[in-house]
Amino acid sequence: MNPNIQFPLPENNQLEFHASCSEGLDEFLVEEISKYSLKIIAKNRGGVHFSGPTSEILKFILRTRFSSRVAVTLFRTRVNSADDLYTRSLQFPWETIIEPEDSFRIDAMTKDILGNSRYAMYRLKDSIRDRLRKKEDREGEIEKNHPDVNIVLRSFQETAIVQLNLSSLPLHKRGYRTEISEAPLREVLAQALLAFADWKEDELLLDPMCGSGTILIEAALRLKYKNQINVPLLTESPVFLRLFSSESLRDEPGPSPANKTIFGFDTNEKAIRSARINARKAGVENFISFEQSDFRFLHKKQNFQNIKIITNPPYGERIGEKSEIKDLYTEIGKVLKDNYGGSSFHLICGDKSLLGYFRLKADKEKSVTISNLKGKFVSYSIK
Ligand SMILES: C[S@@+](CC[C@H](N)C(=O)[O-])C[C@H]1O[C@@H](n2cnc3c(N)ncnc32)[C@H](O)[C@@H]1O
């Protein structure tokens, strides 16, 4: 069982944390956690349990690009039924977690012994409210949409795990995507593609088919927040602010750059308009230049040298017809060879069968899941 939690956490906290990620990103998450001085306790599909010094945990949480959620384990207990969970939870000092002004919500993702998630969630809720009533003559208000405190109940075999989410909103929901063009890429996949392409903040970046701008906005957030991309969301979370002293958050966002180094183009005027609005919402409009252009003719307007081209081209499943798309891929391959020598080209593609039409030799490839489609990340050096 985890020792009781202290606010703020002491440097040598003994707690267990859990980061969860979307399907297909487990490898990215494990590799990301391994870059910090953290101890991986267990890995399972969709998540990693880890522990470490508070300062290192904070560094990870502020920067994680692949976690959907990070939670701290409050307690772990063996149960035979949801009623057992009720009894065990009644002993937990919920009054230290849920303050008088806090609302709360419980999300239950249970299996095996607590197979009826709804019932298990209700029993946990009853015990929290009974505890608060007994200790402080209050109940705690339930709030389904934007609770101050979000408790997570998990179970497997005969073990129940009760966790406290550091933010009730998923970390990748950065709130800027109000304008959606056709087939937008999920934010975490954009971050995974930037990582796959090994894009560094001092490199020029071009998305010639940028749609609503997700890849470029995710890159610009890394520049603006000096990689601490979760700062805007986490500093709105009461639980996060109680756990980590505000001292550690004094790092200000970087200034706007003198020259823009991130460039987005798209043939679709509406997509460019959406991208501009989204970038403004994300506060990164000064980092990115968006303009309407067809990639096949872009080199005639602007001469990009030694640039990382990172993109999510149409692949015919959701936009455009297959035969036109094949021609587009052939033309893109030719335009790259003729005009972008010395640069590199990295993409996420939902249809592997199209890749051959580029007539380029891949440096590396990785399978990924995009919505329900099995796709690929691929990198090419342009000779
Ligand atoms: C899959 S979408 C990109 C979505 C984007 N990653 C996002 O998150 O919104 C592909 C984009 O390629 C654009 N496109 C198609 N052909 C193009 C071309 N020849 N030149 C530039 N853009 C093109 C489409 O207008 C579309 O916005």
C-alpha cells in the first residue's frame, strides 16, 4: 500500500505514479519515461507504473508528450467484492484529498473481481461521502464534467487500485482545436511523429499539407514552453498545484522568436484559416507562418533548404479518391527529389500501399494505429 500522501510532496516521496497512453503509443511512453531518473515498476498495455524523486516526477509530468493522463496511487488493496472496497476506502483520509470547496468525480476502469464497474464506482463514492460526512459533516459535491478532484478506480484479479488524477482533463486536450479541418491528426500522434522525425527545437520545420495545423502547433508549443507543454493545462488543476509547490513552476514561457522557423501550407483556404485560428488559441501564432499553397508548386514561391518536412498527407480513406492520391504521391516524390535535396521528409500515412508511389527509399518505418486504421510513420532523406 502507498504511504499517505503529503501536500506538497516532499522530495523523497515514496508514492507510485501511473501514466496512461493511447493505444499504440506504449513504446513511445516507455522510452520517454526512461529518459528521466525514474524507476519503472510495471508496464502494461496502455500504461506504466513508476516512482521517483518529486523533482524528477515533476519534470516528466510537465513535459510528457505521450501520456493521456498521469495519476498518483492513493492505495492498493485486495478485495473480494465492491463491499470490501467500501470498507477499505472508509479508512482512507479522504478529507485530506477532497477539500471543502472541491467537487469530485470517480472514473472506474475495472475488471475481474470488480467486474461491475458501475457498482464498484457507486460503492467507492458511498464510502468517500460517508467518510466526509463522519469526519467533517460534509459530503463532497459530485461534478461530472469539470471536477476539481478526479479519482480513478482500477482493478485486476483481486486487487483494487485507487488513484488521484493530476488533472481531470486528459493532458493532450490542450483546448486549441476549436477549428477542425478534414481528417485532423490527434495531438499525441502529432507529438509521436515529431519524436519519430527527431525534430529539435532549433530546426526549421515545414508541413506542406498542414490542414488545421496540429503538427506545427504541437511543435510550436514545445518551443514556447521550452518543452514543458503541459504547463497551461496543469496550472489550472487544483490537485497538481497542491502536490507540487508553485516554486517549481516559475519558468516563464519563452519569448516570441525574431524569425519564424515553422511553416505551414495547404491547398485548402479553409484549412489555413482554421490553422491560424487554432495557433492563436494555443498562443503560438508568432511561431508559425501559415499560407495557402499547393505543395507541388511551393518551391516556385519559396526556396526551403535543409528543412525537416513533417506531414500527414491525404491517403484516400477519408479525403479524395485513391487514383488521384496515387498521382499526388508520385508528384510529391518527384518534387522532393528535384527541389528539396539535403532536407528530410517524415510522414504518417494511413495506407501503406501508397508509399511506393513516392519512389523514395525509406530510412526507417514504424507501424502505428490511427483511429481504426493501421498506418505507418516513415522517414526519408532526400538526396
Ligand atoms: C490528412 S489532412 C492533414 C490534417 C492535419 N494534419 C490536421 O491535423 O489537421 C491532409 C491535408 O492535405 C491537404 N492537401 C491535399 N493535397 C495537397 C497539395 N497538393 N498541397 C497542399 N496540401 C494538400 C488537404 O487539403 C488536407 O488539409
